[in-house]
Amino acid sequence: MNNADKVMVWDPFVRIFHWSLVAAFTVAYLSAEEWEGVHVIAGYVVLGLIAARIGWGFLGTSNARFSSFVRSPMEAGRYALDVLTGRAARHLGHNPAGGLMIVLMILTLAATTLSGLALYGADEGAGPLAFWLAGSGEHIEHTLKEVHEFLANLMVAFVAIHVLGVIVESFLHRDDLVGAMFHGRKRV
């Protein structure tokens, strides 16, 4: 299939954001126990990426805008049932279930980074929330740590579901979704 049979779907911002987020979250997750400085920097990168993606969700290209792919949970559920029965319609951009997953991942990453900032402020007396949380006590620190770890692990579960969805959609619709996230094009 040549490029004449393909159309640009994912703009450079979306593709760079996606792979940068994969790298930053992976570094943050893997550095959590041993390398606090690396973990904190990677967390700030994740937070910055999420903030930029939220802005791009309103100002970006048509397929990047939330209005093009955010659907109701019921519509996402109906789409998932259609996938299970082999009747799911092909979408050039995100399908309804994929759109819901994007929203869940953005919200979970935002909550993960914000809980991390709160933990950093309470535990280390550092970061932008230190003014309010430094010296808040072991119970608060423990609770923040548990929340932060839960959210990070929830994100890993969402990533697994996301990857499974990409595999299923690639097979079901004979689309190279991973390749499209590198070069931006999908077949018409």
C-alpha cells in the first residue's frame, strides 16, 4: 500500500506526546523505589506532557481534539460489545472505547502526578505543595504514598488494556495502529 492510499490521522504533536509519555511514565514507574531524583523529574515531565495534551485536546488538529473522540461510557460499552461480536465499525481516529481509555488515562496520570507532588511536599518538604503539606505527619504521608502507588498501578493496568485494544483493533480492522503512531498515517 502506498501513501496515496493513506491519510494523515495523527499529527506530529500527538505522536511525539504519545512516545514521550510512554518513556516518561516508564522511567517514573521503574525509578520509584531506587532513584527518587529521577522519579521526581520523570513525574514532572509526565505532568507537563499531560498539561500540553489537554491544551492540544482543545486547540489541536481535528483528530487530536477531544470533541472528535470523547463519547459517552454507554457508547464506548456498545462499541466494546460490537468488537466482541465482530461487528465493530472502523474509525479513522479513536473509536469510542479508545476515546474513553484516553480520557481515563489522562485523568489517572493527572491524579498520579498530583498525588506524587503532594507526597513529595509532605514527605520531603519539597516541590510546589511543600508550603501546605510539609510536616503534615506520618499518617498523611502514608495515605498519600498508598494513593500514589495505587494510581500508578492502576495506570499500568490501563496501559495493558490499551495495548490489548490496539492489538485487537489492528487485527479486527487490518490496521497498523502502532505504525500509525510513528508515521501518522492510516489507510483510507
